[in-house]
Amino acid sequence: MENSNLLIDFYELTMGQGYFNKKIDNNIAYFDLFFRKVPDGASFVIANGVKKCVEYLAQFHFTSEDMDYLKSLSLFSDEYLKRLSNIKFTGDVWAVEDGTVVFPNEPMITVKAPLIEAQLVETALLVYFNHNSLITTKASRIVRSAKGRSVMEFGSRRAQGESAAVDGALDAYIAGASGTACTLTGELYGVPVLGTMAHSFVQSFDTEYEAFKAYAESFPNSCTFLVDTYNTLKSGVPNAIRVNNEVLKPMGKSLAGIRIDSGDLAYLAKEARKMLDEAGLNTTKIVTSNSLDEYVITSLLEQNAPIDSFGVGENMITSKSNPVFGGVYKLVAIEKNNQILPKIKISDNVEKITNPHFKKIFRLYDKNNKLITDLICVYDEEMPSGKLTLIHPDKEWIKKDISYYRVKELRKKMLENGKIVYRFPTIKQTRQKVQDELNTLWDEALRINNPQTYIINLSTKLQKIKNDLLKNEQ
């Protein structure tokens, strides 16, 4: 999308008119972007999309075409439209880095800006962060379920639109997938592109053997045959072996792999492995596809299916089992008379009560570099040191004392006065960061089913501010 600056929920524009009319549009406000629940019952999310959010903010403006459209609605005042015509993002932003493991109710991104600027950018920030974090997190689950075996992203044709296909393939690669079938992602981002043939290729020849032979002659160095067009064990695998012996072997080459895309994958993989080994093709890999996800892959491996890699499509590119990531963007403080005043949202739904104030996050690790907890603090609190008492955020009578830990501040300042002040890592560096972050988690938190969850703590100061606001609003 070349111009995404009107990627704005309309109520943000109408609120902006109200702010402008009451002359509070330039009041400094603080908004947090966070989420309340981890998809798929998992214990953590892998943050992604921050780079896109920051780059969007740095170029935010309305074009003359945008202004013509807004004027045509005959809803906004001329003075307000003039204000919008000159608007740019002039604020500051603190955020976690892409690839960071994060938890519910932590401020992933904090925006400090004039109220109208901070309000108008809400929707775009949520679009980018929600989608990229959702697919990266889902892809990581699928990659982890493969237990070190290669996972290829095959979902472009099932993605919900062009950008979802392209960005989703990149997200999957960042999460650990070996590559993608989406050629455009390869061109734009340098992600390895992968693929061999479809059933239509096999059907286009008079016989399956002729199809395999033609492909082998075209790609002798990386030859993988789709063997389930007709009958996997009676024709597909035998024809693959025959072409290896009659075409590839005389070239000094060997069959790289076979792919099975239907049927009982565990049974077919076991029988195919026997046939390949008996033919001396011990190094030929078996690839499977067909509506795979982390649960199917886990089941296949529990059945000792001799599968070397997996092609995963719609269940990863759409996060089909949990396709909505519930990131939200909430006002947490305003500046008045040179003071930062905390704001809180209260709800009958306890999970919707926000953590107020301008905040920072400290991450604590034990001596083995395993994550202990995150401590959410007020912006002016010092980095913790020495003996620390952690208080459960919802059950204040539950306390834990820790004395030995390493601590770092989790977020970076990425925008200052509307200008980018952070150097973004490369895609490969972000991909490596994901793996480094996963290595800091307990094994129990990495389980696909019923994982152990982390308790994220509020500082004593922040907890008191929150409690006081709750009492005062009752």
C-alpha cells in the first residue's frame, strides 16, 4: 500500500476534531500498545512489526488527495482540515525490539506525542504490530514442534491478501522457517525461496515417469518429486527411484527428496523410507505437506514418522487456530503543568483494567541466563539491584524474594521528536534474536501443550499508583 496514512479508524478523526475544538490537541499524551492474551494458549508472544510502526510514524502525513477526500465528507471544519494538512508525527517512541519474547499487559510500544498525533496513528500501529506478531508467534510454535527439522512456508495462496502473503512469509522466516514459496518475499527481503512442482506438472505429461524425468533433466542438482499424484507407494516412489537410476545416477547425481501431500502421512513416510533405503537412496529426504500445523507435526513425530522436513501453508500464514491477535492501544498518562498524570481505564471485565502511567520494563535473568520475570516500573524508577521482593500483580499476598539476578531495560528509544534514533538490525539478526530469546525461557514455557506461564510483576510504586486510582474512581 503506497499511501497508508488514512489507515485510520474514522472515530480517530472525529475525536481529533473534538480535541481541536477544545484546544487540547497539542497536550502531550502517552499511549501504550500492549496485548492481554497470548494466542493458542501459549505462554509468550514474539514481538514483531515494530520496525514497520516506527517507519510509519517517521513519515506520517496527509497528502493533498487525502485532504481532498476528507473535505469531501463535509463533516470537518476548515480550521481543523488546515491543521491536518500540515500534521506530522513529532513525538517520541519507546519500544521492544522485533524478535523479543513478550508477555500480556506489557507496554510493547509507548507513544509520547501531542494528543491528536498520538490518537491518529492508533489503527496503523495496531495493524502492523498485531499481524506481524501473530504470524511470527504462530510460526515459531510450528518450527519448534518440528524438533530441528526444516519447516518451509508454503501459504501464499491461502493468505488473506497480498501484504499478508508477503509479510507473513517474512514473519515465518524470522521465526525460524527455512524459507518460503513466496517469490516476492525473496525478491524484497532476501528470504530463501523454495519449491519444486505441483500435481499439475505431473498431470501435464503422458506418464508420471515422463514428468519426473523431465524435471530431473531440468534440475538435476536439487531434484524433489511430488509422489502422490496417482498412487504414492505403487507408482510415485517407484517412478522416483527409476528416474534416479536412469537419469540422475548417470549424471553423477542423486535424488534429493520426495514430497507427500496427501493420505496417511506417517504410514506413507515409513513405507517410502523403506523403499528408498532398499534402493540405496539413504540420503534422499522425505518432505510432507497437506494442512500441517504444530499439533499434526507433533503427532507425526510421536509416531516416529521418518520425515525430514515439512511444508506448512494456511495454518501458519493465517494462524488459523487463533487468527486474531488482540493488541490494544490505550491512553495511560497526560502532561499537565509540567507533570505527568497517570490515567487508567476501568472495566467490569478485570482483564481490561489498564496499568497506568508512563512506564519502563526491566527484565531479570538468573545465573543461567534464564528469564525470571519482567518488572514493569514507573518511568522515573531506577534499575533494581540487591534483594528484590516480587509481588504477584493480582494476588498481593503472594511474594517472592530474589537476590541474585542480571537485569536489563527491555525497551529502546526509537523515535525522538519524530526522527528515528535507533539503528534497526538486519532480518538475519532479528531471526537470530528470536532464537536467542527462546533460549532464555524455561523448557516448560516452550511446551506446545499446557505450557508453564510467567508471572509479570509491577513495581511497588506502580502497584500503589494503580490501586489508588482504582479506589479514587469507585
